[in-house]
Amino acid sequence: MSRLLDPKVMMAIKALSLSAKTTIDGFMSGINKSTLKGPGLEFSQYRSYQPGDDLRSLDWKMFARSDRYYIRESEIETNISIRLLIDASASMNHQDGDFTKMDYARYLAASLAYLGNLQGDAIGLYVFQSGGIFSMLAKQDFQHLARLFYQLEQIKPEGIFTRPIHYKELYSGVQKRELLIFITDLYETNNEIFTLLDTLNTLRHEVVVFHLMSGNEIDLDFKGYTSFEDLESKKTIQIDQEKTRKTYRQKLEQYLESTRMKLLDRRIAYRMIRTDEPLDQALRDFLNQRNKLKV
């Protein structure tokens, strides 16, 4: 019997599926439309007839005017593959209130997967773990979506971010146009995440980065704590939050602006999301931003 029939697994899938459906229904559309030349409703251009072309596409009015055969080409909306890339390093265990960054990443990824499947897109999952990359090649069917939800539930953040030696895994899979969505807190120690982003750019697909930050790390508000531990290196430091907060916020603003510019230079779409921000609002704002950039 398939492990997907295990009651615990089914409940996990149901919970993610319901959450994703609730988030997506009613407001998200058009994240992934591309255009290709072919038969469709919107006229794009004429081209000369070539042997083997569908005769139904011949424009007889053009033939009457020019005595030459022309094919009408149109633009059609086509489905694409979406790869969801999830940072599963230990820093994604950072918690603010009842939720960790990984909790937020799960529901964000599930919502995008649900939307993609609804639109007929193939969805793939790549989890960046300490020892390598877990991958599910992109497919489009409900059983695959259920397996993807299950794998999202199984992610346990630990260790450091995946080393560049494992990035070759990203070159496998389909070759058609893809949308690569990277969900991460952008925590790195040796430029490994930007090395990954440069690798993704060589694939010549559209890349989107969702940068997760918690409210307590943005505001430096940890309710009286003075000792802080790095979740990946395990190093600890002592901080007086009241004295440090102003300088901290200035440096954080500089870091976020620098990050935005680095990604802009790479033609990568970027959105910083607070994990105390409603997921549907975060996605709506991001889609509005993308649509403005494409006008």
C-alpha cells in the first residue's frame, strides 16, 4: 500500500492542500503566462508559407492581394514548469511567535504549487539540505501534487546551506521555459546563496526570490534576551538590544537595499516577506509588483 495512504500523511496533505486553496482562491491569477507563436486567438504576425504548414492557417485575403501564400501566426498562452526551491538550512528554524520561517515557506510553496497545478503547470520541488539537494522533477497531476505536499511536510531544517558542488542537480529535468521560485532567508556565510543564484541565471529561466524575515529580527525585539546563538554555526554573542537597535536597523536597511540591487543587476525578481505578514497579502503585493515591471 502506498505510504500516501497512511492516515497521518493524508492529514498532512489535506492540511496543506486546504491552506493553499484558501490562500489562492479568489485573487491569484496570471503568475506564469508566456507567449509562443502558434495557432490562437490573438493575431501576432504573418510569415511566408513553408511546406508542411497547416493549410488552415493560410490567409487567403493576403494571397488575393499579393499572389503569395502567407501563414497567420498568433500568440497563445502556454503552460510552463515551475520549480520550487526551498532553503532547508538550520537558520530556517528561526521562530517568531508560533511559526518558524520554514512553516511560512511550506505554506508559501504549497500555495504556489496549488496555483500552478490549477493552471495546468508542471510543478517540481528542490530542497536545499546540508548534504545535498532533494529533488522532485516537475509533473502535472494531482497525485504528484499530493506527494509534493507530503515532502514539504517532511522538511526538517538543519545544518548549513547546500554547497555549490551539489548545484549540478539543477541542470537535470525539462528543457522548456521554467519559472524558478527560491524561498530562503538568504542567510549565507561564504557567498554560497549568490553562487546558487548565479548558477540559476545560467539556466536562462525566470528567477524569483522570496526572502523570508521574521518580525523580531527586523525590529530586533527579542523580549529581553541578551544572548543570541547562530543556528548554523552555533556561535553566541551578547547584545544590548536597546542600545543596538537604532544602528542595527540602519545596517539592516543598507543590507536589504544592497540585496535588492544585487538581484536587480542579475534580473532576478525579489520580494522580502515578513513572516508575520498575511500570506495572501504578501503574494498579492508581489504579483502587482511583477505586473508593473512587465508593463
